[in-house]
Amino acid sequence: MGEVVVVKWGRQWQQKKMGDEITALREIIKDLINTDHFDEVSLVDNAKTTIAIVLQQIGCSFVDGKSITRTTTTIAIILNNNDIVLMLHCAFQATKISIQVYFTHAGGSVIEENPKKSIDEGKSNGRTIRLAIIDHITPIPSIVIPVKEIVRICRTEGIKHVFVNAAHAIGSIKVDVEEVGADFYVSNLHKWFFCLAFVAFLYCKKSNSSSDLHHPVVSHEYGNGLPIKSAWIRTRDYSSQLVVSTVLEFIDKFEGWIAGILKKNRDEVVKMGKMLAEYWGTNLVSPPEMSVVMIMKSKHLYYGS
């Protein structure tokens, strides 16, 4: 009898108390990333999970033959030749493989080039670009990508869905999703925001299609929206999410709060990068203004040669 009471109490705590905690965290992240809508923010375990969430939806549109510019019948006939996904400045191999698997399985194509060349190639022969994927910070090489400008190019070219993979962003640069203007923006809190592994946020701009987003693991919260579905995955360990509020208390102790930490880290990284490059007789791979909490050196002559 006692075991039944404990189990019942545990479920009530998970669904009510823990749910309230995660809701409060989503409110905090909403303000951190500058979005007005609380229900545009979901907490998940990793950026890779959000890639699965978004690509599952977009991938289904390949199969269903959905298109803004063509009828379903036309797309269904020439699906394999007319659906394109662009990866713009996407440098991390695991992400590339995940994207390629989803879309080639769905009968689509993936183009990986510089933005303008990719868009021109993607739109050739009357093809439809369903999604553009952009890194905000590439880990190898360590470079901050001008995502706001690239998103603007995508909009001008008629690309409806834009996904910014910003796994390294929060905690290393200022994140402003309204300014970036993408439909989807993801960042890991366990990389540069002092959090335990694994916790990340996914921003989904409000639209008619955002209701079609689903977590890869669905429990009885199916149909209640992605933020609620992501907050209750049954027997998962939620410790990394629940300590985010404690992390914020820790950040409050620093002068200038998160902005002060960002500036201090970047200044020290650039300083040490230059010192090591001089000591080793090498060069920085990228100019300091394109670096944040990571900087790369090389034995070859790049920036500063």
C-alpha cells in the first residue's frame, strides 16, 4: 500500500511541481533570447533532438507533397527532383549526417555550398527550397556566422523555413531570435551556459505549421503542443533542466551578468590565442572579430599571414 502512495505522489510531483519549474524556466529563456511569446520556447535535451523535431516535420512535407508554389499533384509526381534543403555554413559532421539521412530518406536533395551559390543552384530547374539550415557558430573552424544577413537573403529568395543551429551560441554571444528572424533557433545550455548535460532550448516562431512539430518521444501529452510534450518524456532524468534556475543565481554573482561574462571570456580567448600563435610561430584561422569563446590557430598561414 505504501509503495502505491509513493508512486502516486511521485507522479503528482512530476506532473505539477516539476511542470511548474520547467514552465518558469521557459519564461526565463523567453526573456534571455528576446521573444514575446512564451509558447515559442521548448526545453529539450540536446540540439540534435531539435534537429530531429524540425526535420521530421519538413521531411513529412516531402512525402506529403506539400508546397507553397506548386499543387500537391505536381509535387507528388516530381518530388525527387524538386525538393531541396540547403545547409549554409554547416560545419559539424554529425549535424550534416543527421540532415542528409532525414532528407535523402524522404526523397529530397541536400546542397552544401556558400549561400548565394546554394540558393541559385537550389532554385534551378524550377525546384523548391523547403528549408535552409545555418550555423550561428561553427566549432571547426571557430567562426561566428552573420546569420541575420543570411536569413534576410533566404527571405528575399522566397525560402519559407530557416533553421539556425546555434549549439554554441547561448553563453558565448548575445542571442536575439527576433533580430535573427529565423523560424527555428536552437542552442545548448550545457556548452557555455554553465548547465549540466544535457539541456537545450528550441525556439519555434509562431506559424500555422508550428503546431505540426512533435518530440521524437511522445507520451500522453500528445496534442498539447511541443513545449508541453517536450516537458514530459516519462522516465527521463530532468535534473539538468531543473538546475538552470540555480545556474542563473550563479551568473547573478558576476559583474555585468551574462553580458559581462561574454565580454570577459571573449577578451581572454583572443588574448591567449594571439599569445599562443606568436609563441608557436603560427597564425589565427579567423580574425578576432569573428571569434567568441573559441579561437583556432594553424601551422598554415591564414589570417595575419
